[in-house]
Amino acid sequence: MAMQILYFAWVRQKVGHGAETLEPPAEVTDVAGLMRWLAARSPGHAAAFAQPGQVRAAVNQEFCPPDHPVRPNDEVAFFPPVTGG
Amino acid sequence: MAMQILYFAWVRQKVGHGAETLEPPAEVTDVAGLMRWLAARSPGHAAAFAQPGQVRAAVNQEFCPPDHPVRPNDEVAFFPPVTGG
Amino acid sequence: MATIRVQEAPFDAGAEQAALAAGRADVGGIAAFTGLCRADDGIAALVLEHYPGMTERALAGIAAEAEARWPLTGCTIIHRVGRITPGEPIVLVLAASAHRTAALEACAFLIDWLKTGAPFWKREEFSDGRERWVEAKASDDAAAGRWRKG
Amino acid sequence: MATIRVQEAPFDAGAEQAALAAGRADVGGIAAFTGLCRADDGIAALVLEHYPGMTERALAGIAAEAEARWPLTGCTIIHRVGRITPGEPIVLVLAASAHRTAALEACAFLIDWLKTGAPFWKREEFSDGRERWVEAKASDDAAAGRWRKG
């Protein structure tokens, strides 16, 4: 079962696109694990996740810490700290 | 030399008018003394100043405590605590 | 420079706000407070009286104090007098600054000080013909007091 | 009920404010904050990106939190996205209540939380062609943090 992965702001620019549907292997069980797995996909992904501490995540449209679980069918988004308002 | 005396809100309503020019005697030297002297002028004045603690004053358009001096040519106003905004 | 007005006519909060940003690009935030007439307990109208001359002086003093405490690019105080019916606005205060915290704090300061430091008085007119002068609230003194320095 | 909108178009702060008081006489105060684009350091424009779907959810959550903490008669959050030039408004938050303190506090809460709790990102475009993503500020985290409960 696939996950919908979204990227925003400079994370999107570095990855090179804003969305992709992927099937991470079973050993990817949380946000931090998903980031490590994504970083190995392309030089763009590697650049985006080079400093994981500067990337924030949301799972199913809720902000989540790195140890938050990810599951098939989840929508997982990666982006820099927000700067609205 | 005369003083310009002004009344606002229920102080004005009790006195019966909003302004008068008066010449208090020399022994009236501060706001509290002026209030006592005014209270003796008419039943309306007496009603207005019956509870001096509920009346506030301004001398020359600045809020002042009861011990503030009053002098000839001053503009002295009496009114309840303010309730704007 | 502060804009201070005491008037019977209604005001246009949006236009006053736009005026604080017009022609400049150094304003990061504008905080606004509008006070309105409520219909509490059968109130048919509020009648606002003030002390002409002292009012403008007091409002200018309050605005100058806000401008001394916070780095404002401008501020506006408009207070209506006369007869005002429920749902109508009574007072507008605006504070503009490069930064939002200054604008928000100055706006709260302006309305808190105005409530205790400017010579306005409100009389309530009720639908049954009764009238009553609004009494000053201890909570307003407390709100103004929290801005008192050291 | 909160009004939440994410839009490219400008907004009319005065009309939004009037809408919160329209047809009712229980609103005593409306506090408003408008955030504008400044021309700092040669900025030609800000480009605002957001996370459609999550944004509306996050803003509705922030509004619901404000309504749970203060007795509001209404609140409004409008946030623009896309390209915004210096002097233009970016965000509007409004909080209406019977009492001014609730309106003022809720308005400050809404803008402080929005800055750290809603998925918007700003890119600065400079007149010399450079671009830069705005970095999150520790002061914004601190401002939001002061509303954290006990």
C-alpha cells in the first residue's frame, strides 16, 4: 500500500517536485525512518534531507515529531518551519 | 479675579448648569476647599457635592487630586469618574 | 504623528486603517480595537458627553505616551459623542508598527488608558424611558494600572 | 462560528469587521490585527506558499482554540497566498466579544499561534533578482509559547 508524500517550500525546491506516491519498505515505521529512506532516492532528496533537524513533518495534515509512526495510506508532508502571518 | 467652573455628567445635572464664573474668597486655596465652598451655594450644588469622594476634578484641563491648588483665572471642572471607550 | 478625532459622525474603520499604511512600506502590522454599543438590559441608546478641549488634550497625551513606549509608525484615536444606538461603534483605536508585538501592545494600552484617562461620560437610555449614568468600573482601573511603570 | 479563508485576492478589513457586528447588539468590542508586507532590505515581493487542506484545518483548529479560551461572539482569519508586494496586507485576524479584554487577548493569541501553527511559507524576492526563504524566528515561538497552558 502506498503513501502520498508532499514537499513544500525549499524542501520541494530541493527535491524537485511537490508530490509523489511511494511504497516504502516495511522497516520504515516512523517519520525519521521515512526521511532517511527518502534521502537515498536522489541527489535532490539527499539535499532536501541533508539537515533533518531543519525539516518539519505532518502526517495526515497534523504536525508530528520524528518518532511519529507512518503507515500505508498516510499522507506525509515535509517542509521547513512555518513562516506565515 | 474669577475662576471658570465647569460641571459634567450627573454633577452638571445636579448643579443645574454646565458652567459658571465665580470669585471664591481667598481662603479657598485647593480643589477640596473649592468643593466645600461650592456645595454651600444652592441645593443643587449641595446635591452634586454631597459625596465629595465620588466627584473628580480637573484644573486647567488636567486631572487633579483634592489637595491640588486652585488660583484666580484657573479653569476648574468637576465630574464623576470617567466612563468613555 | 497621531490622528485624534472626537466626532458625532460614525467612522470607517477600514479607511482609517488603510490611511495608516497608505504610501509607505515600513508598516508590518496594524492592531485595531473598535468598541461598540451593546443592547444589555434593554438599553435603547448611549448618550456620550465629553469635556471639549480637555478631551483632545487627554487623547493626544495618551497617544504620545504610546508613541514614547513603542516604536509606532502611527496611531489613531477616534471617539464618538452624542447619541449612539446598540450595534453602532463608539470608539476606534489603531496602532501601526514595523512589528506586530508593538502594534498589539500599543493598541491594548491605548484603549485601556482611554477608558480611565479621557473625560468621557456615558448615560444609558432604556426602552422604558429610564436613564442611568454608567458607573466607572474597578476592572477598568485595574486594566489601566497594569501599564503603570515600575 | 469562525470565518476562515485562504485566498490570493486582497481583503477588506473594514467589511470583515462590520460582518462580525452585523445584525447583532451583543458585541462590545472587536480587536483586529492586519499583517502587511514590508519593503525591508530591498524586498520587491513576498511569495506565500501553503499546504492546501492542512492550512484550513490548522486555521480552524486555532480559531476553535480561541473560542474555547475566550467568550467570543465570532472570529475571522483571512490569509493571503501568492505574490504580495510591499504595502499590501497579508493576513487579517479578528476577534469579537462582549468585552474588550477577551477580544484583545484572543486577537493576539490568534496571530501568535498562526505564525507558528499554520503551514505557510514566505519567499522573499529582491529587486536585484535574488530570492530567499524567510527563516522561522525564535521570537515567534516565544510569542506562541506564552499562550501555552500551565
